[in-house]
Amino acid sequence: MFELGVIAMFKVYKSIGDTLFEPDALGEKGSWVNLINPTKEEMQLVARQVDLPLDFLEYPLDEEESSRIEAEEGSVMIIIRVPVIRDDVYDAIPLGIIITENVIVTVCLENIVILNEFLLSRIKGFYTFKKTRFLLQILYKTAFNYLRYLRQIDKRSEEMQQKMHRPTKNEELINLLSLGKSLVYFTTSLRANEIVMEKLLKSHLTKDSELAEVHPHLIKMYEEDEELLEDVITENKQAIEMGEIYAQILNNTMDAFASVISNNLNIVMKFLTSVTIVLMIPTMLASFYGMNVRIPFQQSPFAFMGIVVVSVVLSLIIVMAFRKRHMF
């Protein structure tokens, strides 16, 4: 059983038929080496046994590493950014895919859903010895998961919009801001991944790119692989478009929230101002008759009752005038 977020040592897998086994030899031909937040010693061991640059294993462990392709004699490193959920917050982290003559190596900071689906044999047509197909399947599942998370973000955004009909709390605004940041991370990562995919397609079609010249035998594509890569690029473009649309909707929602809050504040201030004016009438009359000077009707036994009646009448007149102007 593989759980997300669990820090594990590296493991080696090899397809025999439709089943994954763990071979004894680290660099056995046709195997897959999976590293999750490896230690320095583990990376040195893998680099030595598999014969690849140590830097290729270190680059994906930098959380700010961008998507790119780098080639050295004997190996090709592809870094893409994959979607993850951390404490109910959406983010994207680097995933390194290194292809050598004999094995394929994946390096990531976390145990991610995408690779777990391969480990649980949920991917049709997955074999560790088909390195190019494995790479394209990872890219496809990455684009698919971006789309799935984007739909979840849109659903949560709609839930926030429904709450606009009730008094808005700071927590709801913070949640919207978090969703907006997630969309920015996603669209930025998707665009960087698109560049990597386009470069892979170009290296296959033109046969004259730097990647094709250095390693024409490491990333070999058959006709079905080319079709899969085109499907991946299409899915990735769709995810980019969805991310941009949802980001625009979320920005409009945030603007609507700001307008609602401002309008509610204006209503409250208008009401309080009206109440203050209404209460000012009896206060003003009481102040006049509280002066230590001679005033009309001060000897009358009905003076107090008269002041109250006049105050109430004037206040009612002002209330009626304000209601006509929709001040209440």
C-alpha cells in the first residue's frame, strides 16, 4: 500500500508480463528506479550503479525547479511539474524523469498520485522496459490530474460564490485567495510542461535538434508513441485553457466579493447615519430645555410631555422622509 506524503527509500521495479517485480540488481536492463526524497547516499549509489550524473538526481529535489530537458552523454533528464494537494491546498512540484541506456529513473520530493497509479498497475499498457512509452504515460497522467484538480478548484470556487448571498467572512476570502494562487501555480507549470512536450515532439519530427543528435537511441518513438504525445499536448493545452478560464472567473468572483462588501458597508453607514439624525431631534430639544435660562412653558405642568410629543412627531416626520428616499 502506497500513501501520499510518505518519505521512502528508493525502490527498483521491473515488468515481467503484466506484473511488477522488484529485481535484486539496481541497474538491471529494463527496470524502473523510483526515488522519493532520497538521501545523499542513496543518490550517490544510484548515480554510480546506473551510470548517470549525480546532478540529474539533485535537480528535481529543488522545489522551485522549472520544467526543462537536459542531456548528457548516456542519459536524458526531463523535469516536469506535477500537481499535488498539501493540507487542502493545491500546488505543483518538480518530477524528474531520467532515461538511460538500460533503466528509467524517477525522482520526486513526495510520493505522488501519478506514480502510485503505475505501482498499483492501474495504467493500461505500462511496461518498465518501454521507457519512451512510460515517459509519455507519465506526461499524460500529469495533464489528466491537472484537469481533475482544476475541476475541483472550479467546484470549490462555485461553492464560495453561493456563500456570497450570506454575510462574508474573512475565511471565505482567504480560501478564494488560496484558490487563485493555486490557479497561477497550475497555469505557470502547465505552460512550462508544454515547452518540454513540444521539444520532445520536435526532436522526434525534425531529427536535427540537440536532443536528437546527442541521444537518438534513448528516446525512440514509434507511430503510436507519436500519437500519444500529440494527445498529451492536446490534454495539456486544454488544461491551460481551463486554468485561464477558471482564473478569470475567480478574479471576477473576487471583484464581486469586494463590491458586495463595499456595498454592505455603505448600507450600514447609511443606516447608522439616518439613525443618528433621527435621534438628534429629541436630543436637541432636551438640550434646549436643560439650559439654565428662562425658556417658554418652563412653568407648565405639561412641559415634559409636550417636549416628548414634539420630539416623537418630528422624529416620525424625518423617518418618513428618509423612507421615501430609501434611507431605511
